[in-house]
Amino acid sequence: MTRSSVRGPGAARPRADAAPTPQITAASLIPVVVLSLIWGCNWPILKMGVSEMAPLTFRALTLPFAALGMLMVSKLSGDSIRIPRHLWGKVAVLALLNISAWNGFVLFGVAQLPAGRSAILAYTMLIWSVLFSLALLHEPLSPRKVAGMALGMLGMAALLRDDFRHFERTPTAALLILAAAVAWAFGTVLLRKWKLPLPQNALSGWLMLLGWVPLVILAPFFPGAALHGLTAKGWFALLYNIFLAGTVAHWAWFTLARTLPVAISSMSSLPVPIVGVFAGMMVLGERPGPSEWIALGLVVAAMVAVLWSPKPPPVPVPPEG
């Protein structure tokens, strides 16, 4: 979803028929705040959910309802929810990467790591997307992107160093979160490469629905507590991920993507790991150490370096969580 200025031959100003730049008002920034709060707060809520039931069971229970909610929003908006037959293969690949792999790896990782630490590692996704876009889209590697990747790698090293130094804390969980970030980045770059001609809300709904299939198939192999054994916290985590993180946050994402310049809507990812860290402190009583704060600063700086550009980048597919 990129917009480019169209200039006439020898002209120094845009043509009169160029699309006007959307006006940024306080009201138009409300979806940014909604998105940051819902997805940022979802990190400790995810941990609450997977502490009471198996990770795949948790997501298998929430995804189909969120998917149907997105498809309903698309239908009510007047968009078609039909996927042409020749696009189903590509949609399935994207669902496997952006939904199945992302959710599966994240949930197993956050079950073993603090929520704030998980959020920081997960949002290195934008750093991995630079590498994939370099290989698949042949995008130029600017000094800003190189700096962003270096900062992101330093942030990862700051967190992984503790796991490697303490034998009782294996880095498996951190590697799972990083695998989720890599899968999401690869899927996002493929989406940009393929440029599927589908309404965004409908595509998001179908991605969640198709991505749910592998998770529900694998869920019985990782048994956990039954639904009747859930506490109020467990039920809250389920409902939060169906209605807020699954439907309202996606609505907010696509609303701001349509109403704000792409550079600004892309930067809405920046507050999510920050909110995730502080939400973990408030909800779960987590106490981040120096390595977490250093890594948070490095990763946010890396995201600014990668996302901020005079020429707005395409809006990536939002990760759920």
C-alpha cells in the first residue's frame, strides 16, 4: 500500500490529480493508541493464558472466532471475502508463516520467558524483514538499515547472553521467539512481493482461519488443562484474544493504514514492545534487569532506523500478539 508522488515532465511540484496527503489529527491517531495498548498488553495476557492451558490449545480456541470477526467486518464494509482459486496457494503459505508459525513459536516461548523479554525479542521481526527484502525484493541496503540491523543484533545479543551464561536457563525459549520473528518477517516480505489483490480485512480473516488449521491439528499432541479448569484469568485471556487482540486491534491497524501516511502507520509498531515490558511489570510483577532495558532501547532504536524514511515503506502485515 504505497503512494508515490507523480510529477510532470520538468515540473517541480506534484500534479493536481495526485492523491492529497491525509490530514493528521488527534482523532486519526486514536487507532495508533488502541493498537499499541491492546497488542502491548497482550504479552502478559498471553502468558496468563498459556499458564493455564497448553499453548496450541489456547490459540486454537481463539483464532477461529477472531478470524470470523475479521471476515464479518470485511463483509459489513462492503468488501468481497472471496479468494480467487489461483491465489489460494499463496494465501496458504502466508497463513503458515504469519499465523501458524508465529503463534506456535511465540506461545511456546512466552510460556517459558517473561512477557516483556518475549516482546522485545519478537519485535526484532522488522530487522529480519530487512534481510529478506534485500534478497527477495532487491531493496537497496541503506546506511540507516545497516545501522538498524546492527542495533537489533546487539539487542538480541544482550538478551541471549544471559541465557547462554546460565546453564539452568537454556536459550530454547528465546530461540523459539526469534523463530517466530523470522517466520513473520519472511511471510511479510512474501506478501509485499506477491501483492495479492485482496481486501485487507478479508485477507487477514482468511490468513487467521487457514493458519488455525495446523494449530488445531497439532493441539491434541500437547495436552493441557481442560476448559472447565480455567480460572477467571484464563477466561479473560481467551476473551481478550478473541475480541480485542484478534478483532479490534486488526480493525485499528487497517483503519490507521488507510487514513494515515504509511510511514506513520508503520511506526505504530514502535510502542508495542515498550507497552509489553511495562504491562508485564504491572500485570505479572515482572522486574526487568539491566539486559532487558538495554535490549529494549537497542531494539526500539533499530525499529526507528529501519522504519523511519523520507520515502514511506509499504505497510507490513501486523503480527498478532
